Amino acid sequence: MKNIAITKEVQSSLSPASVLEDLLEGNNRFVNNKTQAVDNGALVSQTTSGQFPKAVILSCIDSRVPVETVLDQAIGDIFVARVAGNFENVDILGSLEYSCNVAGSKLILVLGHESCGAVKAACDGVELGNITDMLANILPAVKQSADEVDGELNSSNSAFVAKTVENNVKLTIERIREKSQILKEMEDNGEISIVGGVYNLHTGKVELL
């Protein structure tokens, strides 16, 4: 049973590689319907005075991808930043910098997912209110995928959508490194890793890119 929250000492002892392995093991438990039992009361009590999460996940808002659930993580284990299309902006970058540079997290996982509605909308060139500006963050991935996939360049082409989901994760990681000197230096120094993955809605599996 998970009933002991991560302490500063435990967090400090972790490596980026061990944290990634832990998250993937949690996802395997989820896929195999063998998630750990959790004493939420104990974890709530232990984390009232502080938190020492091991990772921060940048994910989509999609209701089918509840991050803590699919990675089998509990209270105090991970930070989660969510925005439709799992892209970075100044607020997300600040959140990632806080998670790693201030709070001590060892890993950034940019997590896209299969059949992402935001990606589909970007593929279709949707324009609607503030959604238009939001989707502009995904358009670089759309344009890259247009040169890599055959067939219709819209959401009716599942291969086009899938490639755009992947490219969006990869380009988001590139931009995180470009826009955050703090995070780039931490990664260069081996203090953190920045990785990407895609969640499969059919299987529940997270596949690293």
C-alpha cells in the first residue's frame, strides 16, 4: 500500500532515469489493472507542510487521460500542468521551472495522446474565439506533418493526426529547451531529463518518443 509521501531526502536521492522508470512501471500497473492501494488520509496528513514531487507532467486537458491515474501516482508524487494540446507557453514554462528548479522535480514528461481533439482542430484549421490563438501553438506540428504524411491533410486522416500528435510533443520539448535557459542548463547538467510520450486511448499504454 502507498501510505508514505515522498520526502525531501527521498526526492534528492532520485535520478531522472529512475523517475522515468518509476512512471513507466506505474503505467504498466494501470494497463494490467494492478494499481497500488493508496492510503489517501495518510498522504494528505504527511503533505500538509510541504511537497516534494519527483516529476512534472505537461499533458492535455482530455478527460480520458487522468494523468495520476494512468501513471498510478498518488498525492505528493507528481506535478501536473494541463492545457488543451499539451504545448508550452510562458505560464507553463514558469510552472515547469518552479517544479524543477524550486521544488526539486527530476523529470519533465510532455504527454500527448491518441486522437487529441485540440490537434484535430488544428489539423482542420478551426477558428473560434480564443481557441484560434490556442491552436496556433499546434500549427508548427501540423505544418511539419503535412510534409511527412500522404493523403488528406485534415482530421479525417488518422495517420496525419497521429503524426501531428507526435510532432507536437517533440516540438514542444524543443521549445522548452529554447525558451527556458533554467531548464536547459539543468538538463545539460544531468539534474533533470525532458522526455516525451504518447498515451494510447485503446490500450492505456504510454509510449515514449
